[in-house]
Amino acid sequence: NSDSTKSIELAQDTQKIEREIDIKYRQMVMKALEISTTKELLLLKDIIEGIEEMADKCQEVSDSFILLALSL
């Protein structure tokens, strides 16, 4: 998209969502400590970390979009 302002706005929205996911990630980690079985704990840990990693990748991409939009 050649509209750099819109690209920056969308990237900032993505970063806001990523910050919200970070908060929920920390909440879920605390909740996971209440799980009594090791198998369930490990499964939930893997799921939570996978979601967090995806959110981090989205933020990296949005950072790239901001840099690209600023260079146009």
C-alpha cells in the first residue's frame, strides 16, 4: 500500500494487540500454576508460549512495516 499513514496506523494497532496478548500471557502463566497434573501443565505451557511467539512475530512484522512506510 502506498498510503504510509494508514500502514503506520495498522502497524500501531498490531503493536497494541501484541501488548494486550502479553498481559493475557502473564495472566495465563499464573493460572497455569494452579494445574495439578504435569501433562496438562506442559500442554498448556506449550500452547501459551506458541501464542506469545506468534504475537511477537506479528509485532516484528509491524515494526518492519513502520520502517518501510517511513522510508516512502
